[in-house]
Amino acid sequence: MKKYLIAVAALVAGVLVAPGAAAAQPTRTATWGPSMTIGGPDFNDETIRMVVHTTIGGSSLRLKLSNLRSTTPLSVGEVDVALQDHQATAVAGARHAVTFSRKKTVTIPAGAEVYSDPVSMTVAAQAGLLVSVFLPQATSSATWHSDAFDTTYLSQPGDHAADTDDGNYVTATTSWYYLDGLDVVAPSAAGTVVTFGDSITDGYNTPTGAYATWPDDLSRRLAGSHPFSVVNAGIGGNRVLTDVPNIWQGIAGIKRFNHDALTQPGVRDVILLEGINDIGNNAGPDGAPLTVQDLIGGYQNLIAQAHAAGVRIIGATMLPDQGNTYYSAPAEQVREAANDWIRTSGAFDGVIDFDKVMQDPSNPVAVNPAYDSGDHLHPNAAGMQAMADAIDLSLIK
């Protein structure tokens, strides 16, 4: 009788479930998800309104709030998500209250993260969303992403999460706080590509709000033929092997890789572009000078983590940097040797030769002036587009 009643209830709900079987959960795909670090500012009785730019469309939106890198519990008073009209103003009638276990408030322990209940909302690819988070109590050292290259709006005191207009949002920053991911149900999606790296992937020196990073450009290319989302897991200053003394630049890539890349909903492929900060700082393990074998060992560690999780990993060669403070003859030897291993070892599931794409044709150890943002290391918007265009989309499966 119990099995019969379960089957009847499923039919009434419009879903047929075999007696005794649990209903299948929909497959989720990450549409946005920055990597987070410790060291953000403190808040008290104010609302943070963040802009999120989707890379694939879908429905049943779900948010992830993170207190992962903080040391005190986080009290969240209200969360709201809306389609962006302009700046901190929402599209009229396009806002939704967000709940957690059917409650509007949630307390997140230090070192923890929470997913929201699914929101009955459909979003398009390349859409702007406004996610507003009210923090009613004093916080300490926010879990954040410092270099968002997008605008976040901060309110005057009080709960302004449900505001449609921007009148109560009085200041702005270019960081994200406590918001660590959005995923959707996208039946046509093939999966998620995570771009993992440092400031070159994060988008340093690209214009605020222009979505001109190479991962952004890649997401627009994929939209034409490959239904994959792209999650940008770059952190400025990040290294493969060692933690960075500036805490907002993150723990070592080999430590954060599982959380930031391999647990993203729907992850199928990772594109790895990292190592130039290890080389430029001569930062080997345990404070020793860096060797190319150290860096190769780091790459092998990341490859092993990806393969153990059933995820493909594509290696990208490091860009030339003559003229930057990182450049020296010994550092260049390490970069070239590491790039040669990436190209020829066969250890990765595929290779993207960003080094070759970005070289000055008359001086291969320097970046092409047409692609140089001015510091002889980070690409400008044209260089970011050239990097995205150089990716053979057949590598992404």
C-alpha cells in the first residue's frame, strides 16, 4: 500500500517514479563561481549588492554563500536576486527572495558554505544579475574575491536587499563578498569548464564591467557551438606550489584546486594557466629557490587530482614577460623549460600554447606589443580575445 501511494503521489505531481525509487535530481551546471580568499573588509548592518554575469542560461537558480575563509560565524539577514537593469537598479518585477531551508535568514559557521533553495527564475547566458546580501551583525575579515573587475554596491545602514532602485546604495567597490557561486538547471548544457590560474585568468588590467577576460571571451565562443559554461577560478598573485604572503591572493593552487575547480557543479574540463608567480618570486617549496622540477611536480599533483575526480585537465603554456619585473635570465630558463614540458610530456589531456600566441614576432621572450596592457605581462582586451580565439574548442569535451 505504501509503494502504491508513493506512485500515486508522483503522478499527481506530474512525475512518474518507479515504486520504491527516489526521484532523480536534476543535473546542475555552474554558471558563475569565483574563487574566494580571506582578508576582506568588515561589515555591519548593511546590504551588499553584487553584479553576477552568467555564462550559460538555465532555470531553478541556486546560490552558494561562503564563509569558508573567515574565522567567525556569518549572520545573513536576507538575500535577494534580480535581473539587472543598470548599475544597482533591478528590472521591475524581476526580483526574487532567496531562502535557505525555507528560511530567509541563515547563520554560516566559520569555514562553512551553504546552498540556497532553488529559486524559480530563468536566466539567459551573458545576463547581468544583482545579488543582494544583508548582513545585520558585525563581521570580521570577509571571505571575498578582491579583484572582481565588476562593480559591487554598498548600502547605507539597514536591510535594502529587496530594493528595486539604487537610491539606498551609496558607495561602490570592485570586489565580491561571501558569494561563491551560482548554478542552474540547464538541460542542453554539456558541462562546465573551469579556468584555473592567477591574475592573467582573473582579468587584471581589463576594464571594470566589460567582461573582457579570456574566460569571458571563451564563454562567448562556446555559446556558438559548444553548450558549456565557464567558471573563472583565477586569483591575482596566486601560485601553484606555495601560499602567498598577501593573504587575499590565496592559498597554493595545489591546496585550493579541489574546492575551487573540481567541486564546481557539472565540471568536465579544467584549463590550467598558472606558474608565472612561482617563477617571478623564485618561490620553491619550504622557502627554497624554485626549480623547474618543482613546478612540474606541482603540475603533476594537479593532474592527479583532476584525474582522480574524473575531470579532464588541459595545460596552457605561460606567457612571455620580458620587460616585467618578473623577468630575468634564470627565471626565463625555468619558464621555457616548464612550457616545453607542458607541450611535450603528454601528461595533460590537451595543450593550449598561449606562449606562442602572445609572443612578439620579433622577440619571442616578450609579449606582442599589440596585446600588452602596459606592464609587459598582462594582456589587454585584444590579447585576452587572442588567447580565447587560440583555444581549439575540440579540446573541450
